[in-house]
Amino acid sequence: MSTRHVLGQDDIDYDKASGGGRYSILQDHAPTGDIKVDHLPDLVPKWEPKSRGGNKSSYEVWGKTYRVMDSAEGYVAEGTASWYGNKFHGHKTSNGEIYDMYSFSAAHKSLPLPTYLKVTNLENQRSVIVRVNDRGAFHGDRLIDLSYAAAARLGYHKKGLARVRIEAITPAQGQTYNPNTTVVNNTANVVQTPLAKASAPSSANVTASSDLNFTHLQLGAFSSEESAERLKQKLFEAFDTSIKITANKQDDGLYKVLVEPYDDANELSNWQEKLQQEGFGNPVRVILLP
């Protein structure tokens, strides 16, 4: 559970700062050096069941009780966003996942876990889609705690705080975001489109994809080689030798997990559907230029 705490000069509450001894770093801080997030693939919201962890009807932090909403549908709010980083990196979030400060995630006090949100920085109108998988922010009157990467995408990672608007994206079961994808120099840029019912790709879509010569499906982009290798292992466990996987460092410094190349647009579409059905998110179609 995210309990980001700013330490006072005279009165350090060690129990709060360490999360009851959970965190070895007492005061949160940014990663060493500046990071680039322009090449991180945008999240594509999809329907997900509520996680087993982090969804009790109410919970208590530092003597205050918070209530969890039954649904995020229609939720819109404006307030102050902070970010959390290195102190929590690699630790479990409230729903049991591992926090990665280089992914687009967030902590919120009352939204169901997980919930997808569109977050807009009201100062510069930059937006990012995040997936809420944690509880927070409990310091002051903050509305939301974004991952360091999400804060960097919104341009306030060095400033620390920003005024934001957050809007829940709640696809119903059987619906999904249906992104249009274009690719330049190994980088997938996903443009969001309105919610549409999930269906098999139409012949028109297949033709368009064929014309663009998509070669691979990208399953993830990670700051650490270890995270990429974990995903690669999961893919092998699910598909054995029927899938060809590469996980290597790209020019942007990220370890990207890619499957095949595909010579046929129909085969690429079929594998995209297989991967989705096995719980590997929404693979992004990419072109690897020679």
C-alpha cells in the first residue's frame, strides 16, 4: 500500500516512513539520472475483473478509514497529483502486483483495483492513461499518486506536484479500446479511439495492416532485463516451442519483448488474439525496420 511520506526535520516517524519496516528507503526519491518515456507504449484499457487484493469495502491507514467504490463508471475528479518512485520500486502494490516506477500505473484511495484512468495535466494539457493498482496518496489532500514514468509523461516529475483531471475508462465485459497503430523506427505509437465492441479483425483492417507490413507483436517494454526475461519465460510456459520470442535492449534503452516475425497479416492477427486470450494484455503491432 502506497504511504509516501515526507519526513520532518525534527520529528521522524520511523514506523510511517518505513511502512512498518517494509521499506529500506525512508524518503522517496526519483531514479538516478533522467529517464525517457516518449517511447513507452501507451496502455490500452480493457475490461478486467476486480483483483483479489486491495478491494475491501473499507480499510484504515494512519487512523483514518477509507471506503472503496463499487464501480469507477462515470468517475471524474480534479485535484493534486504527486508521484512515487524508488522507495516503492520492486515492492508489492495493494492488489499484490509488483510496483514498477517505469510503467504507467497509479495509486488512488477509493477506486476499484484495477481501474484505467485518463490523467490530464491541467497546466500543459498533456495526458497519459494509467492503470490504478495501488492505494494512496495519503499525504495531505492529494488526489492521486502516479508512477514516476506517468509523472514524467505529464511533465511534472521534476516539479513534484501537478493539478490534474482524472477520468475513469471503464470498458464493459466484451468491449475494449480498439487502437490504430502506426510505427516509426521500432517505436509503436498508439492512438486511442472510442470504445468499440471487441471482434475479430475485419478484412479491411487486415488489408491495412498488410499494407503497413507489420512484422512483430510487442508484449512489453521494461527498464530492466530481468523484467523482460520474466515475461519471456511466461510466454514460453504458455506456448512452449510454438512461439518465437526475442527480448533485447533497443536504442531507447528499454528491453522490449517481441514475438515472431510474421510474414502474413492473418497469422499476426490470430496470434494477437491468442495472446490476449491467454492474459498477455493487448499486444502492439510493430514494424522492425532493418
